[in-house]
Amino acid sequence: MKILIVDDISDNREMLGRLMTQYSRKYQVETEVFYAEHGKDCVDICNERSIDLIFMDIIMPVMDGLEATKIVKKEHPSIMIIVVSSENDEEIKSQILQAGAEDYVLKPFSSVIMLNRLNNYSKLINSRNSISYQPRAINTFTHSVYSYQLKFFISNDDELAQFWETLLVRLNFQKHISDLSDFVRLIFRLANMQLHKSYKCNVYMEENEDNFYFTMDNMKLLQADIISKSIQKCPFNFLHKLEGDFLSFTLPRLTTETRHTSVTDTLSIEETSPALSLPSAEIIKDTLQTYDFLDEDALEEFELVISKLQIEIMLMGSSSLTLDDIDIMNEHIKQLSSLLAISNDSYVIATALNDLSILLDEYSEPFLSMSSDLSAMMISFINDLIMWKEMMFNTGAPSTDFLDSSMSSSVQMIRAVFVCDDQGSEDMEDIFDF
């Protein structure tokens, strides 16, 4: 295990180094220890060597521990960072943990407790890095995956919506998988076909150091040509394999290139030009930022209304839905459109909401009669809107036009149901093509 100790005080570095030696002897673990006097040295060493664990001080010259943690976690997310500091400040602790540090140890500490913690850290690192042959792996591509897996049981629209929310919002998988939204839409469409036929299914997620593997079961219940047709409609050619009852997809894990010069470039630009948030074009695709085109009151109202709209949409599969419920839903949509229309940055989303409102004005009764069939598309739309809000204002989005085309397309597809219904020419399979 390669350990890096980062501290500007030599006595602290030596003390932690001796502790690493004790750990190596006590637990018979081979360790290699490196030292850095500040955050800049830490970043350079991480770029040059495969570090497993960092003990990071906070207050240091040249570059502090918080900034170093942000850079290391961006460039090398698998490295475990443990903060060791005498700063007993909750705000500082919160900031550095949010930046990606796994633990915060307050100085002075007990060597016995630290040795036990170090042993736990080592076990976590080994479990992260271990790939073994799993005879019970679900995917149809490989058995060389990590020993854990995520499993989603999907028997209704709510559980399908939770799958969507978990991958795109809670676990924020966009930072690991390219074109994730389109892939989740594909899974959403296939699962909807099963639910439409009153089938249930499981979606499994497995991974190794190179790829993520998503597998759906109970696929024998759907015709192979229908499955193939649905996959072909996806704008991206996701590698897949259908074997027996299982359909698996493999998605490459996103990797960040190691750039020895980019860190220096970033630092120099930030020092001379603080206003620049994107230091080089090379990392624009990996940069997320939050926006403030809605003021605090407007954002609070937006969050309140969107939660009410989500509840109304979740009721769409219910037989007790009435025209009054449709009117309430429409009123919420109009409120959201009005809130977003005040800014150019959200104009496309506001227009999509306005188009949806006009649709409900024109087709309220047909919408009510078809609400059960339309619920999946409406759930897809509201989940996109919730994710857009969360990433745009809280966790960070790649640009102001994030999800614009997705939500506009969803509204157009919902509208197409009624247009095609008027013409009497729409196949039911295509209704769920979103």
C-alpha cells in the first residue's frame, strides 16, 4: 500500500511516518511511504505515483489541504484522503469532507486508535481494488467484476422512477458514465414495456475497473424483435448482449487523463485571474458549476411547486384521477413556466413547460382518459425537471442548456400521442419511445 503524508511541519510528518512503520509491522502489511510539505507537492506526487492513501493537513503554504483535496479527487477519485488536523472547526471540516475526504482525524490522537483506523482504511482500499471471478455474476459479458452489485426491483412506475432518480440524482453517475441520461431512458423504455404487460423485472448494476454492467431479467417475456427495435431507436449504440432471460449492457467508465502540466497551469491561472472558472479548454467537458439565475425566493417557490407537481403526476396511474386533478397539474406547470420565463438561461425549459400547459388546455379530457398510459412519459419528464433543478442550482451542471433538448423532446412526444391519436395511426409500442 502506497501512503502519502502531507504536512508542512517535519515533526508531524515523522510522527505519522513512525506510525506507518508500526502499522506495517503489527499487521504485516507492506507499505511504501512518501512525504510532501504542501498541497502542490501532494498533487505532483499523485500524478507520478499510484498512491492509495493520503494523510492530509489543512493549513499549509503554497497550496492548502482543501484545494489539494479537490484537485486530487478530481484527477484521482480512487485515492482515499484522511484529513489529520488540529483545526476543530465544523465549517472547515464540512468543506473538506464535501470536497471528497473520507475521514477527519483531530490532533492530537491516540496511536492505538489511529492504528485501528488505518487497518480499517486498508481493508476498504483492498475491497475497492479487488476484482475477482464471480461465478454468480449476473451480466452476460464477464465474471470478472467486483463482489458487490446494486439491484433494483421494478414492479410499478414508482419503483421505476426511483431507479431513474437513484442513478441520475442520488448517486450522480454522470461523472462516471458518458451519455448516462440516454442510457437510463433506454432502460426506462424497456422496463415500461414490461410494466405495460404487467411483468416485473430486476435491474442489476455490476462494475470492474474499466466498465459498468447493467442487466435486466425476465426478458424472455418480451419478443426479441421488439427489444432490438427499442435499442435501435436509441441515439447511441450501447454495446449489449441478450442471452436467455438476461439483457446486459456494458458502459465504459469515464477516466480523467493524468496531466502533469495541467495542475500547474490551473494554479497559475487561478492566481492571476480569479474570475476564470474554466482554466483550460482541455477540462471543460469535466467541469460542473452551479448557477444563480433564479433568486432565493423564486428558487424556493420553484422547489415547492415542483414537489406538488410530482405528487400529481405520481397519481396519474390511479383510477380516481379527475379533471380537477388535471387542472391542478396544469396550474402547477403554468407556475413553473412563469418562474423560469424570466431568465434567458431557462427559457427553453420554460417554453417546454408552456407547451405542456397548452397541451393540457387543449386535450384535458383525452389526457385524463389516457393518463394511465401517459404516466410513464410524465414521470420521465418530471424526473428530468427535478434532476435539472438539483444539478443546476445545487450539485453543478455542465452548462445552462443541460437537459434542454431532453425535456423539449419529452413534451413533443407527449403531444405526438394526441396528434397521432387524432390520425388513428400510432402503434402502441412507439408511444413509449422517449
